[in-house]
Amino acid sequence: MNPYILATLLFGLGLGTTITFASSHWLFAWMGLEINTLAIIPLMAQSHHPRAVEATTKYFLAQATAAAMLLFASISNAWLSGQWDIHQMSHPLPTTLITLALALKIGLAPLHTWMPEVLQGLDLTTGLILSTWQKLAPFCLLLQVQPANATLLLVLGITSTLVGGWGGLNQTQLRKILAYSSIAHLGWMILVLQFSPSLTFLTLLVYFIMTFSLFISFKISNATNINTLATSWAKAPALTSIIPLILLSLGGLPPLTGFLPKWLILQELTKQDLAPLATVAALSALLSLFFYLRLSYAMTLTMTPNNLTATLPWRLPSLQTTLPLAIASSATICLLPLAPATAALFTW
Amino acid sequence: MVYMMYCLLFGLVVGLAAVASNPSPYFAALGLVLVAGMGCGVLVGHGGSFLSLILFLIYLGGMLVVFAYSAALAAEPYPEGWGSWPVLGLAVGYLVGVGVAAGMVMGGWYQESWMVCDEFGEFSMLRGDISGVAMMYSSGGGLLITGAWVLLLTLFVVLELTRGMGRGALRAV
């Protein structure tokens, strides 16, 4: 792709998110989301591979449907209440419609089916943009809308955590597993959204750090399925010993950063007298933990003393930048002792 | 006039059913043209003549070119219209659905939803849509510039998607 075009498209990505962040008017918020979708599409299809084009088409159809629904809901809101302000949503019908449209945009459980398919067709860098940066703008809107019905968000959240765990169980493709892990984490964020928005924001940022390190490590070891993971110790031994920790951090095991958001969310849910819901959410994290554990097993526990599970690749020096990965993976692994400071930072 | 408006609104709903009933691309495009035309007629009937002119000339003109090309790319030897049973079943289903929904909210919705844009037109200098355009160029200038930039971005997006003859994303197979 021409560098000028690439710069224009990346600028479009930034502009879309900025416009949505800065807007208090539904039309402008919708416009920012549309700019975001438009700008990512050529980036997704840049390899012109049939799988990439198919994934782009699916993404475009899902996002266009969600954006049309959002526009319809905000116009209905303007018709019913006579104003376009994001903060003054009063009628339950447009509020519910907008919540559902944003759920389709970020891929929450009953509306998640496009997400694994789309991510599977992309390369890891574009997939990383799709599962981090593209979530920011819809999330900003979701945080600002006061939900009309408390049950709706709880149902979306708990279904997402369960589906994210179950869906990833039988996958051998890493990008699909990453998509299901994204769905599960978004479910946790949505569960606590109406009780503590700052906690949702904290979870989102922690998820970004964790998934960034995982995507970049897979990119460095050039792995897109479990078989390739089994030989990655021959390519980058030090990284291979770090990746299980990143995976278990995503799964939410205690001495790692990933435990922090889950811990605080469970505490908040218990405070709100939602102990059964908190129990189901905690149990659904076990489902996710299973496939993270299977990835770690394939990566590290099948090393040299055992029989090799795949042919070894030739060892070539890697030319990729590793500094961002180093910072992100240390944050992924050792941020838990800073939990009070992190939580205080996000309380406003 | 009222009879005319009924006809236009009926055409609008039938056109929407024609798009939604999943026919071949030709007929869906035809349905969309029908919807846009009828919608412009409804707008004229309620005092938005300038708006409907803009919609009809620019939007429909641009969309027709796109539709002509995409219909040519996706040409089928046996296109399916309302003559085939699944499509007809869907269309009838949608029309019945609209009828049921209209029957349920009958009497409650149309007073507020269809209002004439300028009441007491003799007392105002400008029509509503013309003054809206003036507002867009004065206080809505920032929005206009952003909109123009987004259209330019869309052009680049389309060019980038369709470049490269045989290996582009859009091609006749």
C-alpha cells in the first residue's frame, strides 16, 4: 500500500475515534464511528487475499448494520424527546436500541458471530487494531448512555463471558481463540458497566495491554495455529517462557495483572447483592482458562525431553522491534501489586 | 392532495418491501429507486421541495451509477423477482407485518410524525429547507468541512479497494 494512502487511512482512524470522543451530539458520534469503519476497511483488505476480502465484507456488513441501527435510534430519540444530546437520553426505546447497536459494533454475545470469522481472515497487526483501537469509540458511547433497563446489560455481559469461554474451547486457530477471549473480556466489562464505569474503563485498558502483548508475541513467533506454537521455542526461547505467563494473565490467575480487573469486578458485583451472577461469571472464567492453559501446554510443556510435536523451523535472526512487547508484557505480568494505585487512578 | 399522499406513502412501503424481500440485485435496486422517488414526492408534499430536489438529483444520480455497475458485475441469467415464491412470500410477509404494526398504533402516531415544515408560510421570509442550507454554511461550517473530508476519504477507500485489476477486491468472476 502506498505510504501516503496508509497515512491518510491511519489519520482517518484517529479522526473517527477523536470525533466520537469529543462529541455530545448523536449525529457527530455516529459520524465518528462511520469514519472509523471506512478507514479500517482498505487496511483489512490490503493483502487482496480472498479470505481477507471475505473478512472485510463481513466486517463491513456487521458494522454498517450497527451504524444504521444507531442512526435510526438517535433519530427516534430526536423525534421522541426533541434533542440530540448524548447525556440526556430519557426515552427507553432509543436507549435500548443504542445499547444493542453498540453491542453489535463491539461484538457482545448474542451479536458476536461476526467477530471470530472476521479476525480469522486478517493478519495479526490488523487484528490487533480491530480488537483494541476499534473498540474505543463504541465503548466511549456505551459509557455515556445511561441504560434504561438494568437486566439488558447484565444479560449481554454474562452471555458474553459464557460464550467467550465455550466458543474458544474447540478451536485450534489462534486468531479465533483471540476473538473469543476478546468476547469474554468485553463481557466482564459490560457486567460491571452500570455499577462502576471507572472499573469498566480500567478493565478495558488492562485488556488492551494484555491482548497487545499476546498479538505481538504471536506475530514475532509467526504463529497462527497451535501446531506452530509447539515449535516456537526454537525461534525465541526467552519469549516462549514469557508467553504462558501472558496467557495465564489473560485467564486471570492471581499473581498476574489479569487478576486485578476480575477481582475488583467480582467485589463490586458482590457489593451490589449480585452474588449468583458473580459466581456464574467466575465459573465462566474457568472455561476461558482451559483454552489459555491448552495454549501454554502446547507451547512450553511439549519441549525437548518429550517427543517433538512438529518439524522444527530454521532459526533466522528476527528483525522485528521488540521494545513495545517488552514493556507491554512486563505490564501484563507484574502490575498486580500496584492494584490500589491503579484503581485509585481510574476512580473519578 | 391527500389521495396523492396516500399513493406516495403506499409506494414507499411497497418499495421497501421490494428491497427487503431479498430479490436479485436488479430488482432490489429498482425497489430502492422506487423508495427514493416516492420519498422525494412525500417531502415535496410536506414543503421540502429544495431538500427533495437535492436528494433526487445528487443522491439518486450517484447511487444509480453505482447500481448500474454492481448489477453489471453481478449479472445473473435468471434473475429472481416477485415471480418466484420465496421472494413473493417474504414480500407479502413484510407487507402484512407493516399492516399489523400500523393497525396496532393506528390513530396515535401520524399526528406528530407528519407535520408540514413551514406553517404560516406567508409570514416567513425563507422556506424551512432553504434556511437550513443557510445555517449549514454559516454556523455549521465545521461540520461541512469534516463532511467534505470524509467524502474525500471515502474516495480514497474505494480507489484502494478496487485498484489492481485482476487482484482487486471487486472483479467480475
